Amino acid sequence: MNAEQEQAQAQPRSRRLATIVWGAIPLAVLAAALSLDHIPGTDISLAVPYAAQGPGPTFNTLGDVEGVPVVEIEGADSDETEGNLNMTTVSVRTNMTLVQALTRWITTDDTIVPLERIMPPNTNREEMKQRNQEAFVASESAATIAAMNYLGRPTTVVVHEVMEGSAAGGALQAADIITKVGGKDVSQPREVQQIVREHAPGDRLSVDVLRDGTPHTEEITLGANPEDKKVPMLGILMTSAPADGVQVTYNLNDVGGPSAGMMFSLAVIDKLSPGLLNGGKFVAGTGTIDESGEVGPIGGISHKIAGARDAGAELFLAPEGNCAEVMRTDSGEMQVAAVKTLDDAVKAMDAFAHGQPVRSCS
């Protein structure tokens, strides 16, 4: 082959190489554009309006975090515990580019959901974090009182906030402990509400409180509910607290929402009662809790079951209200019990520890 023939063959190869190289540039540019989270040089977001939900970390409420107990109890002797009572979480990823969202949808078991299901419209990330933290704190309070009620320990009614311009304004203060309403002893917020609703707007009602340890009696003229003028109101937000000096602190940071309530309550019960509530087993679960011990449904149950299963849990406590989704979720060798109350949860753990069947969603 002479030099002219070699040059003739080299030219098409170089042209083909140039075509390949230059032809790839638009694809590379497109891929780079799709991976941008904002328009270069601006604050305009290119994130897709979707969020990815997947299994989050689990925390043993009987264990420690950063050197302190997850559930810390003062003012009472704590019983020895063994095994696990793990609360479960859902990881949420937002502010994703189109490529990131598609990648998670294709390569993981994450659920891609519209962003408004995670973050209400006109709510920024900081506001949503604050809401979740408030729900978490309220859940902690309910968990403590549910545990006290289950154990038969006394509780008190505490004024959390006095609404501006309400009937109780100027008479009651935040942190007041309400001991009597209308001359009747009260120990739970619902008792206060029941007595108030036996009256009518405009009625005078006595409220006995302890303020900084000093007793006070206030005479309050009941107001009316703005949405129903026939319904009487004091105009306060109430919470409960143990009455016998017990203090419960939950030392988990950067976790929000109300879904840890049941597991927190079970941890308090385990620490304040003899024996092993979980039989020494690895138990995980989720569910909201109210002060009466009712367990409510939560979001992301399939991811929480997956997280507990992968962490090695033997038994999972799921709210009865989530059963439809539970039955569509692969729990592997882990048993899943359906619970509606704290008592259901305790009975399920006892049955499992003794090799007996637990009540399941099926």
C-alpha cells in the first residue's frame, strides 16, 4: 500500500472519529443539563416537584445515642432491659434533579411521590422541619402520659399555652398545674374539657391551679368557640405530666413527626415495670400514640418494615390502620403484629416471646 492509499483510508477514519466525538457532545451537554439543580448564574431551581421515600435508620429506644439513653428517666428506679424496642423512620429526599429522581426510581425500592404529599404548598424546608419537630415533641408528651396511664401512675394537667384574647387570658398562665375545675379534681386534659362542656358560654367557672408551687383559685367567665358559639371554651392548650416526680427525656435529635410515639411509650413502660416487656427479643415498630394509649396509623409503613427487616428485627408492631399496606409488603422472616392499643402491643410481644401466634393483619 503506497502513501496515497494510506492517506485516502486515514481521511475517512479521521472524519468518522470527528463525527463520533462531535456527535457525543450534545448528549453530554444534555446529561449535564439534566443533572443541574438550578440555572447557572441564577437562583432559579430546576429540581423536580417529587420526593423519594425509602427506609431510614432505626433507633433502639432501650439503648443509647451519643452516650446518653434514648429514653432517659429520672425520679424513679429504672428496671433492667434487654433486647430491642426499635423505632423506625423513613428517609425523604427532596430537591432532586430529573436524573436523580429517575435513578432512584430505576435502581432502588424508593417510592417517588408528589412533593406536596411531603411538604404542603407554600411551605419551605425550615417551616416543614419546625412542624415535624413540634409534632415530635407533642408525640413525646403523649407517649409519656400513655405509659403513666398504662402503669396506673398519677398524672397532672399542665397549661401549655393561653390563647391570646381568650377567656382564660389574665387568669391562667403557661406552666400552671390545674388541680380542680368547678370544684372537681382533674388529672387529665379530657376531664377539664368534659367539665367545661357541661356549662355554657358566659357561665362562671372556678379553676384551681398550682403556680410555682403556690395554690391559686381563678374565677373565669367562659368564652365561646369561634366556629360554634354554643360551645364553651377556656381558651387554653393543655398537656399532661407525671404527678409523682417522674421526668422522662427523649434524647433523639434530627428526627421529626409523631410516628415514634408507641415505641417511646413501650420503652417507658419497660423501664418502669419489672421483667422484660419484649422478652429480650429484637422488636421494632411504629405508630402514633394518644394519652389514652390508642395507636394510630402512619405514613411510609412499607419502608419502615423493610428497614426493620434489614436491621434484623424478629417482630414488627404495626398500627392496625396500616394493615392494607402491610399485607402488600415483604417482611421476610420477620413477623408483623397488628396493634390498635398499647395493650395490644404488650400482648403481641408476650405471645411472641412465648412462641405463641400473634394477631396479624391477615
